[in-house]
Amino acid sequence: MTSSPAPRPPLDLDRVAAPAGWRVEVVESTPSTNAAVVERARGGEQPGLVLVTEHQTAGRGRLDRSWETPARSSLTFSVLLRPDVPPASWSWLPLLTGYAVQAALADRLPDVALKWPNDVLVDDGSGTGRKVCGILVERVETDDGPVAVVGVGINVDQTLDELPVALATSVSLETGEPVERTGLLSQVLGSLRGLQGLLDDVESLRRAYADVCVTLGRTVDVHLPGGDVRRGEALDIDASGALVVGTDDGAFTVAAGDVVHVRPA
């Protein structure tokens, strides 16, 4: 007889260390935290809202890819921000978010790294790695001006059978230990808030991001909309956060919104 898995404890809102000026709400279930925060932003919600769900039932990733996890197995949340930076710096928000999550996980996962533009993964030396976190950032126009909805989904406690794809992993699978999600949420929110100032210094952010990006230095296939694939060496991240790829015909750049996939060749 197979025993049932141990029940997963809920997040303890009273113990979440919210950054100054941020307001954390936890709901039991929602189709998509990003969609919920977008709706609230358009209704007049002020920046600083953090909406966390114990069970996201119809989440969206980049390019509208679907994403769902078992209840209480992940950290799934969206943050409403209004960055006080020039419009050109907004393109760095997805990369900054990935860098903040990577920094928050680094003490638990020594091999945690970034795959351009914003996947957080455990590096296995292949350049693909095992994905532990996905990020979706949306710009929303409101009556008070543009805001950013920053969505984060971290695989925390999933078993191998519960992961959506073969190249995914969870924090507990990598560490071999159960993970206390309330403390991890506080750590990730603190990292995101603390590193937000790097948007004022994108050159420092570019260097910091490049240091932990396993895409750079590898030969990659850039899959473009329409089915085109271009192969080259990932050389650098430019001042806008775009990937610079070198080919025999010269270098070209691609922004995050311009690609379907960037994969090791």
C-alpha cells in the first residue's frame, strides 16, 4: 500500500518579512497572479502590492506558455511596481528579477545560474540546466501612468513526478531537504526590493547579470517567430539587455520579446 504524501503547510502571512512599502496578500487559489494584479492595477491599485497564491491554476509564462503547479508546492507571486527610471531601463526589469531570484537562491543552490533572458536554473554544464524558476514581466498602462507587473514562479517542493517538463527541477529536489516556503518568500522579496536600485545603474546590472549567465560564451540556436533559426556564439548582453550573438556574417542582437527560444546548439 502506497502512503499518501505528507501535507504541505500553507504560507504563514504573519511571518512574511515584507519590504518597506510593500503589501503582501496570500490567496488560496487563482488562475493567474499576473492577470489578477493587472486587473487591480487598471482599477487604481497602487505600487507595492505583492499577490501570492498557494495554487495557480492557469498561469502564463513568456509567449503565453501555460504553467501550473500542485497546491502549496511553489512560490507563485506577482509584484506591482512603478520603476522611477528612464523608459529605456524598463527592458532590464525581467533580467533584474531573474538576477534577484538567483541571488536569493545562491546560498541554498551553489550552482544556480541564469539563462538569458530570465530563466533561473541549476547549471549542469550544458548551458540548458534544470529550470527552477520562471518569470513574466508585463507593462500595464494605467490612469496614473505605466506600471510593471512582475510575476515569479519558483519550484520549491515538487517531486520529480510533479514537474511539468523533464528539464525542470525544484529547490527541495536539488538540496535533498524540505524547504520552508515562508522564509524563502521573505528572502526573495527582500532580494528583489534590495536590488531594484540597480535599474539606476544598468552597466553595473549588466556586469552582475553577465557574471551568472550561462548562456554567454556558448554556441546557441536563436529560434525566431516564423520558424527561422540563427546559430552563433552568445557574446554579450548589450546596454538594453538584449543578447548579442556573433555569426560568420557578423553580430546581431535579439531582445527578449523577439525570440521564441535561445537554446545551446
